[in-house]
Amino acid sequence: MSTDLPDVSGISLGILGGTGDQGKGLARRFAIAGHTVLIGSRSEERAREAAESLAGLAGTVRGADNATVAAEADVVIVAVPWDGHRATLESVRAELDGKIVIDCVNPLGFDKQGAYALPVEEGSAAQQAAAVLTGSRVVGAFHHVSAVLLLDPEVEEVDLDVLVLGDDREATDTVQALAGRIAGVRGVYGGRLRNAGQVEALTANLISINRRYKAHAGFRVTDV
């Protein structure tokens, strides 16, 4: 696999929905890697509380409202619940103009039989983000990373490949490189944004695996 990826060590990361487990877990790992991380929330108070809980890591972690985070961060990760996805993106469309936006949202439903993929009019959460954020470079990534592992201080390395999907080669290269900043993780190009739907939906299968085997399983891509 090519290692010709950009140096992203100086990039600041904003996380919309950074007070949830997934967002907070990614914030923690990127802060450990030395990045400046801005945790965003609709509630500035909640965002600041989440940031304070991650104090003392190598990077700086700050909390603010979503609009401030979207405006100030170099690259923004969207980790909000699916039911608030479109509304959140519409509220920060101007702030995200021209930026790389990483969407890791999985449109899933849950019933007595477990998790299942929800239909999305645009084809996927990532494609919905691209439809809303017409001035941004949207990339799908970090769909299958266990929040439990990200948050666990006993886990030094996360054994995982992150599939990175997008239509802008420079943007996907940047996100692959960012994935590699998390110890144990490798970013692997997974196709155009139109292929994000099955990657998001595969999370339902992963949840089923984890429930059956009482694990926090991830994926590795072989032969690359």
C-alpha cells in the first residue's frame, strides 16, 4: 500500500457531536496524537465539560458551540446522531465552506432483532452531507471504530483499518493520513462517495458480531 500521504500533524480537528461517545473517543485519540481538537455541541456548556474531561493529553482540547468549532477547525468530523444529521449540517453550512468534512454517521435503526440499516434518500449519510454542504469536500470515514476502544485508557493501539470514501483525491489522502495518526489504525481508500452506503450499513453487521461474540471487533483489509 502506498505511503505517499501528506503530513497532517499540524491540522486542527473539530468534532460536531463531540460530546457523544464516538465523537469524544475520536477527540481523545487525536489529542493523544498531539492535535488541537475542538469539541462541538449544540450546548457550549456540554462541549466545555467534555473538553475538560480530556485535559492533560498531548494536544489541546477545547469545547465550543457547533458553529464556532465549524468555523475555527481546519478539518471537521461529523459525529452527530443520524436524526439530527441534516439539521446540524444545514446550521453550519457557511462555516464549513471550503473545508474537508469527514462524515462518520451511520443511519441505523434498532429493534428486538438488533441493528439494521435505514434507507437514505441521497444514498448514504455521507452523500446527504455532500448534498447539503455543496461548498465542502465531504469524505466518509471512521464508521466502524468502536467508541469503547477509543475511550479505553488501557487500549494503547486500536487494531483497525478505516475505509475512506470520497471524490476528491487530495481530501481522501488527507483523511487517510489523519486515520493513521491514531495508534494502530490505517486509512484505506474505499472508493467514491457513492459507495459510502454499504460501508455505513455494514456497521449493523459489525454490531451483530460484537453482540454475539461479546467483542469490539473491527475490520482489516488484506493484501494492501
